[in-house]
Amino acid sequence: MAEATALLGLGRRDEARARAVAAHDACLGVLGPDHRRTEEARELRGRIGA
């Protein structure tokens, strides 16, 4: 998620989107849908539009 956030800050939306989606998928798989990190990843995806 840190990489996605940094890429978004640099204006590299496509790369940020890909990293955010991967982070969200990983969090879902490992932590489940109700974990706070999964929610953070979901919010990041929303900000990017992924």
C-alpha cells in the first residue's frame, strides 16, 4: 500500500492502481474482509478509482 500511495503522489495512477488492487487482494486473502488493513487498502483503491 505504501508503494501505491507513493506512486499516486507522483501522478503515476496506472501503476498505483495495480499496486492498490494487489494490496487489497492480498489483504483479503490473508487478513479477511473485516481487518483494518483490508479496509485501508479498499479506501486507497477508492481514492485511485480502482
